[in-house]
Amino acid sequence: LLMVEINCNEESLMIDFVFPTTNVGNVGFGDDIKLGITGTEAVMQIVREIIVGFQWEEDALGRSKQSYRSAHEGLQKNLEGLTTERIMESMTQDDGRFLSISVDDVDAITLEEARSAVMSQMIPSELELSVAGDFDVNAVVEMIYRYLGTVPADANSEYIREGQIRDVENQEFGPVPPLLTPGKHTELELTDSDPRAVSYVAGAAPNSWGYLADGTTIAGRILEKEKRASDYDKKRRSHPIFAHIALALLSEIINRRLFSNVRERKQLTYDANFSFTGFERLKGGWFLVTVTASKENAQKALEACKETLQSIRKGSPISADNVESAKRVVLNRHEGELRTSAYWTSLMSGIQQESIPMKGPLSVTDFNAVVESITSQDLQLVLETLGLDDEKLYTAIGRTVQPEGLEMDEEITRTAPVIGMKRGGALIN
């Protein structure tokens, strides 16, 4: 059984395979059995066919379009998804790259346009292959040479578009759209018989490896601010994965603070969630706080989230205990996921690409050591690279309104579904 999933996001086109490394397609029984090729070899054959022999069919495009139409129409009926879309429209000034795909845009695509867009990304020199699992390395390398190493170097060159970057060594991805100040507040009402609300607080943040939209880095900003730091601290903060791990720890700490303040102390929600967009190639990104609440408490919950973010900056800064707790969570999660092949491929993906300069072998070998080295002062400094000033925040509240003529029992309350950073656009996956 081979499973394949093809995804396209703001940064890359990814094809994920899950397959057995044993022989597949065997025929016969007992002493007469004839072994088929291994699952690994079957996947290599498929990858080659995608690059040089893929058959584009009109009816397949039609099915794909219908799937996107259904997804967009579903978004219009989803309180969380539609409110997220509205705040993204505000933050990106309606930049279509970071929003959901409209029905009109889907309908306008022709088969040739789809083929050209996809195959322009299938340039052999720009492809990266990551393989993890239980297999013989030499045998797999031989298969890669046989099936992929023999793909002509100029394959798909006819699809290259004018202005498309071909110099892999000097590829640079641009930044996310700059946030205009002051930030904006958005209100949304959606007809639904289920009374509920969702509030969002969002703002500017670095990407997953510490690059901000203006091209500066977390390490660079800290070194500029802390000029009297010791040589040891400067060396620590200059490590390629310092920012990546600091952001993971910071996310854990903020989530705990939100849970403690908004849910436990103020009892305004069942769940409050903080997350980053996590771009790797694009410079910059956003953070998003999501809080589900009753319609009556939506504004209070939003204000409580803003209050929590400000208190971490000034009133109740990050403590050593906060850091130790976050380290345990991050390390335990890392150790657990190292047991899966999917996690290993995600760690390896991008290591060879100049567009992610901070990601390399050290992001695997030095992970635990860098986690253990980070201090509360480090995280407090990293926190200041986020756009947390009140005038820089973008907020939104989405509420349901009852259809006309529908009467609801006021004593009946329903729990709003919990969401994280899901994508109809850049904030919805």
C-alpha cells in the first residue's frame, strides 16, 4: 500500500509518500513465489513519472476544482475560518497569496495553466529529496541514481516563467506584507443557530528561523540591544537554531499564561491558543491568539488576551520556572517525534536549500543542547521582537446571529469548537 499526499503552500510544493520498504506486488505462492519490487523502488518510479511523464487530464482538473469550490463555500459557513479570513484580509491588505482561493479564481484556471504552474516547479536542480525509514542506504542511493539521476538536467525547462529564479545558490524569498499601523479591529456576524463567538489577536512575528519582515534577525536585534552581553551569551544567541528553539519555548509559555489567566482566573473561555505561522523561507510572519467564548464574553476574552500578552512583557515577566517547564515540553515532544519517519523527513527538508540558511545538520545534532542553554532573559528579549504594542495589534471578533424566526432556549449553551492556526489562508492549515 502506497499513500501519497501533494500539498502546495505559500513557500513550496511538497509530495509526501508513505510506503512499505518490503517487496510489493509479489505473485505466486510458496516455492513458486516471485518477488516484486520494493515499495521504495515503486515510489522512485512514481516520482520520476511525476517529473517527466505525468499525464494531465481535464476530468481530474474538474474534480480538483470541485474540491476547492466546496472548501471555499464551506469557509463562508464556518465562523472560525471566515473570521480568520477577515483578519488576514486586513493584515495583508487583501494579498491573495495569503487568503483562501475564491470560486471565481478556481473556475478561471485552465488545464494548461495548471500544468505550467506545477511543472515550472519541477526543475531537477531545484528539487530536494528526503527519505527516512527502515531501508538499506546503499540500495536506496542506487535507486535514486537510476530513476532520478537519469532525469535530463533541462527537464521541464519549457515551463520556466519569465523572471523565475534559476540560481539555486542565491535564491531569496521576499518578506510577508508589512503590517500597517495602527492595527485594525474587525467584527463579523454569521447566521447560525448555534450561539457562540470567537476572538482573535494577531500581530507581526519572525519566521520559524528568526527572520523578520524587514530582513533583520532575532539574533541580530538582540546582539544590537545587548552590546554588553558576555562572549558566551553572544555565541549562544548566534547559534543557527537559537531563534527557532526560542520561539518554540516562547509559544509554550504564552499558551500556559493564556490558559491560566483567560480560562482559569477569569473563566472567560474553555480554550485560548497562541501560535506562529511558522514560515521557513518567507521573511517574517504573524502570531495569532485564538479564544472561543460566549457571545457576551467575546470582547472581555479579547481584552484578557491582550492583557496577558502585555503582562508577560512588563507586569509578570518570564520566570526561570516558566522556562524549565517549557523546556520539558519541547524536549519531550522532540524525543517522542524522533521515533517517527515523518518527523525525520521534516527535519531534513530544507537542510540543503540556501533559502533556509539557518537550517542545517546542527538543527538536529545541537537541538537538546540549545534548548538547555536558553534562559528567561533570552526569551524576554525574543518576546520584544514580536509586534505586541497595542497600536500594532490586529483584532477580530466573530459572532453567530440566529436566523430570523428561530427561538432558542436561553438556558442552553453549547461549547464552541476549539481551533488552532488553521488555514483558509495563511493562518488556516
